[in-house]
Amino acid sequence: MIAFLKDLILEAGKICKKDQALLKPLDIEYKNTKDIVTTTDKKVENFIIENIQKKYPSHDIFGEETGKTHYNSDYTWIIDPIDGTTSFLHQQPFYSISIALQHKDQIILAAVYAPAFNELFYAQTESGAFLNTMPINVSCTDELIHSVMATGFACLRADLDQNNLPMFCKIVPKLRDIRRYGSAALDLCYVACGRLDGFWEYNLNLYDIAAGAFIVKQAKGSVTDFTGASDFPHQGIVATNTHLHTQLLDNFKTAKKHVGAKLFNRDSDLSKT
């Protein structure tokens, strides 16, 4: 299955690279004022689905643009055709294709491909994580002040009253620096390979993080929700190199007292499908 997944995601990446420079205003639709989708998002998702259905016709599929099928299979492919559509639209390189395969309740293999960089991150259960052909592991940074982390603001895009800004203001002064790439899947993969020491965000969906979170775990990192439990992304997601995890969560617990509990109680979009 991993060979099939790698070939599939690389072919999907070719579509992205070809289409990005050709985007026109008519190729853009608005889900809401700030949330966009392009014709390429839909084209790539349809391409991925068609190929999965040819190879594994009984498997379920959960895609960002098409929703979930209901074949009652033990296997579900979770797809984000372009994670970082705003970057893609604005001719920036920080976007990715994210695909994970879930067996029952567990992800068993996953891949994230960044076409602009020709970087393929992938992992399967108990086999480690890889960037192209090289094994990867999380960083060894053990103090917040020496760390570089990333976050995102899907909450602001959704115009939520409770947002990431209190968290951001609480933690950033305690870090060496912060990055904002605009693709949660890439952020997680950058944690997995040590380019980042941690990542946090909330108001994300399963298709945003399924592949990347699995790759972090296979690279010996830690992934939890904001409470330290495993209900991510519905209760937020925090991914680190393990050494920094408790330190980061302790800071978020303090911030939580000031912003209220509502931002940790977002329902799963998957449960609604």
C-alpha cells in the first residue's frame, strides 16, 4: 500500500505544479468570506479518489471537498487535496497534499507531499518516518527558549470569537522564534524532521492533520490535544519533539483560564458526516 500511496501523491503533485501558475479569478470559489477553494483542489481530490477506487473499490473515502462515503469498510482514506490553498492561490510554495489511510480507528500509513519543494514525507506503522528516502526524527531541543515553533489561525478564518491570539501572545515571548507557513500538514512534517520543535492550532479538521500527526508519531514525537489527551484535532492539536510537550501544555493551561473553555469544545466535522 505504501508504494501505491507514494506514486499516487506524486502524480497528484504534478497536477498542482502545472495548475498553480495558470490560476485565474474564475478558478476560485468562496466557502465563506475568508475560506477559499480552487478548481485545482477539486481536480486533485477527484484524481486521488478515482485512483483509490480503482485499486481499492470497497474502501471508504473522506475528502475535504467531497465528504465521506459510507461503504462500512474498515479502511478509510483521508484526503486534503491542497492544504494551504491560500498559499497555492498566491503563488507561494508552502502548500501540500495530505493523504492518510485509517484502519478501523487507527492511521496505519500516511504521506504528505510538498510539490514546490519536491519533498515527500511518509510513514507506516512501526516502520519509522521518511523524507524522500531518508529516515527522519524530531529534534532534541529541550527548552522553550531554544525552540522554533509554528502555529496557524484557522480560527480567525472562521471568524470565531475565541481564537488563537491569547495562546500566541502567551507562548511566543518564551520561544526563540515562531513561523507561520499556512499548511498544518507541512507544519507537522517539519516537526517530524526537526525543522520545527513544535506546532499547535485549533479549529482544524481531521483531513488537515491525519497524515501529519501520524508522521510525527512515527518520527518519535508527541501529539495530543490541548489537555494532553488524544482527542485531536477536536480539542485542538499540539505536536512537539516530546521534550517540550509538558512545558507547552502548561503554558496553554494558563492561557485557557483567560479565554474560557469554549475554544476546546469544537465538534468533529467527521462525526457530522
